[in-house]
Amino acid sequence: MLLSIGDCLPSGEFPVHSCFTKAINFVHNGDIVSLVQPVVGAGPANIVLHEDAWRNYRTLRVSDDAVQLDGIRMSIDESIRYDSVLRLQILDERSFTANLAILEQELFAAAPAESMVFLLEPRFRQKARSGFAKALAERFLAAAALIRENDFAGSIPLLRGAGPGLTPAGDDFIAGMLLALQVERQCRGEIPAALIERMYRGALGENLLSNTYLNFARAGRVFAPMKNLLNALSGGAPAEIRWHAGALLARGATSGADLASGFCLTLRQFWKGNQDVDSRKGA
């Protein structure tokens, strides 16, 4: 039983790319489509399937009106089409700033120790267990320093493809940066589209999953846990923000935390009295 269909789902036949307990990724011509269980949630190119119908599917075919999994046809009802477009209206800037602080507090309290949250607060930096880990942390800290100087584009080469994970931590962080810039562009119109495009192009690598997520972030398309959190930030109660932050942090080993860290560090540049947009580099 189909529960949700992404609004950026490409048509075609897709063989398996990678399999996990709660998600199966399919790929064709560089396009990734993810078959996921409800706990993962909706997304631009996600097909959410009821647990009762879940099994280790090997082939996927997508058309305008149906999906086929191992030849089993399931019609698409437009009522379950997920809307991934980021639409954010901030009515009270003071409340939004306070809500961002609540999100950061939740990150400090609940983010995995191995995540990039230490870029927001140095006291959370873990002691490096190897020379490689130390070098990686220093690389991330150098990228964060450039972000604090508003050189967003300059930070990309230091982050791209860096770190562990199915999607490298640095790529998840960049996706968070792109979403933050989309929020700022949508709310106050200060971010040039050329800057977002330059950062996206500079972030592309060999990882198809990362490239897919970066493309969606560049276009202002978000998966459900992040969209729910953004909506809560724009006017939700503290408990709502914490709940949706927890749902985001549950995404992957550190992916949700790394994305949230990039999002928060970038938005700090706009919501804590920093320089005007004319001084921002990389446009």
C-alpha cells in the first residue's frame, strides 16, 4: 500500500542501488528514487510504503499513474502526492531567532557525539582517535571559519565529500547550508541565486545520493522531517520544535545532525546581527 509519493519522482525503470532495513535506493541515469518505510517519511523522490507490504524489492518502474515493484503494480492516488516545496513565512523575527536558539540547544543535548555539531560549539569537539580524525576536524573547523566570515562558497571545497557515512558528513552539512540560504532568500530576498548555484556546483562529487540531496536543497525541496521542523521554527511552540528536531536527528547515524549543524551555522550569519549581504563573498 502506497502512503506517499514524492513530487519530484522521475519516470523510468530503476535497478537497486543500495539496501537498508528501512530504505531501498534505486538508480537510473543518475536519478535516485528511495523506497522507504513510514518512519523515514516523505520526500521529493521518496515512495513511502506501508510496513505490511515491505520486502526486499529488486526492481522499480515509475510512470505517471503507477509504480511497479517487482512487477506488482500500485496505482498513484494524487491525494498522497507529497509537496516538498519549501514555503516559509516568518511573521515575528524575534520569535524566529528565539526558536533557532531552541533548535541549537536541542542539537547540543541530543546530537550524536560524532556529528558536526562541534562546529556550533567547540566544547562538543571529541578527542581525535587518529591522525586522520584530527585532520578531518581541522578541515571542518577551517570551513566553519570561512562561513563565519560569510565566505560560504569558499567553504565548499573543504566540506565536499569529507567525512564518514553513506552520504559524507560534509555533504550533509552543505545541504543544510543550502537550505539556510533558501530560507534567507525566501524570507528577506537577500541571497543571490547565483551564490546558491555556485555552491551547489562546487559541492557535486561522485556520490549519487549526496548529489541528489544537494540538488533538492539547491531547489528548495525538503523531505518531511526537515519541512516539519522549518514550519515549527516559523511559529511553533518550544515543545514542537524539540519534537521535530528529534525526528530530524534520528535520520541516519549523523546525517540529520550534520544537516542541522550546517543549517544553524549558516543562519547565524543572518539572524545574529552580522554584516549586510553586500559583504558576503561568493556571489
